[in-house]
Amino acid sequence: MTITIVISFLLLTCDFIDTQIPAERKQKEMTYSYACLDSTVSAGRVNRMLGKGGDIVRDLIVSEKTITDEVQNEYGAAFHKDAVESKTFKMLDDTKINSHLNQVMQELLAVREVPSKIDYHIYALDDTAINAFTFGGRIYVTKRMYEECEGKTALLYAIVGHEIGHSEKGHIKRTIQELHVSNKIFGEENGLTAFSIKRILTGSFNQKNELEADYYGTDLAFQLDQDVCAAVSFWRKMASSENEYNKVEDFFRTHPFSALRAQCLQNHINANFSKKCGLLK
């Protein structure tokens, strides 16, 4: 993979194509509801139709069945190798943090109902952004995000579980599929450019995937007896620094507004665990 691919995926940071929940990988007896998104631009009839049309075109050009877990592993390994060699990533050389992240990830992976064959690895990045993202089984957590989770271990489980959810729910598979489609139509270099532009313009179509990953990560954390309200508190906190909801901004957002995200997650927790999260302290 070239550095162009690395930069393109850094821009994505968890922006994924809408897809159905694979039935065989849905957490046991969990209810996943997206009714909380009904009032957003991403849930509009036109956007839903465009999403379905895109699915048909992608499948005609590159079958989703060809993007196996093994293929995702290969992409993840190549992505990480290129990112490190090109110094796009500055890896955090802290044994304690890296060991802790790996412990959290392994515990979460152990309680999946129907595990994939994706080969997971997790890394800490020396970065000041509050961020975490994943590609091909490689999970990256910035130092600033880790610091945000200090003293709130349950939040770290939710964050890492969220990234695992993106892979287990097939979001990364569809991203790789779209890469193949762009390369076939435009050629490798031009295809990547078209792909990056499309991600920016259609980012608001992907909000459902973010919630799906939130739900999945919360479900895993619950099985490990972690406080499932930690993520709700986090998104309520993040909401305090965001603008009020407006449809124009919503169209260009790749993630739901934090306040809405907190509410959707609270609804999921209440429906599945009969628990109401308190107000932000």
C-alpha cells in the first residue's frame, strides 16, 4: 500500500458505509434500534435509496464474498507497515500503556458470541487528538484518548469494544470493497482520490454504523461487568463542546452529534440492561 492509502484512511477515522447487521455476528438476545436517528438527515428516504443503490453497484463490480477475514488481515498488516515505515504514525513507546490496551482488547475479544477470524492487534499512538480508529484488525488509540480514560476503565472497554465492533459488523469489509471498486473504475491513484472525495461527501450516510459499533462495544463491556454508562457520560461531555444540531452540519458529519449519540446509547442500555444512566457529574 502507498502512503496515499494511509492518508486516505487517516481521514476516514472510523467513517464507514451503511450495512445490515450480519445475523451470525449479532450479540445474543440484544436489541439494536436506530429509531433515535429517524429525525436526522442520514435517515432520510433519499439517502436510504442512495445507500441501497450503492450496495447493488458495489456487489456487481466486486463481490462482498471476496472480502474475507483473511483479506482484511492482509490489508491491515500492509496498512500498519506502511504507516510505520512512512512515519505517518508516531507509535507510543510505553510498555505499560500498550500492555493495558492489549489486556482490554483480549478480554473483549474473548466474550464475542461468534468470533470472526480477524487477527486483532492494538497500538497506542503519540497523538494529542481524542481519537481511536481501526482498519483490518489493527486498532489505534491515541495517547490523549487513553488519558481521557484514566480513572474510567469502563470507558476504555467501551472505546476498544467500539473499534472491534466496526470489524465484527462488517463495516471494514465494505470499506475495502469500495476501495476495490474505485480502483477498478478509476485506476489505483485516481481511484483513491475519487474514494476520498466520496467519503467526505457521503459521510453522513454512515452514522448508523457508529451507533452499531457503540452498541456492540457496550454489549461486550457489559459481559465483562464494566459500567455501561461510562460511554454515555463521555458523549454527554463531548456534546458540551459541539454546536447545536442543524441539518446542514448533520449532512456533512460522519458521526452522530454527541448529544444524540449519548441518547441513542442510553436507549440501548435501558432496553437491553434495564439501566438508566445518571446525569453527567
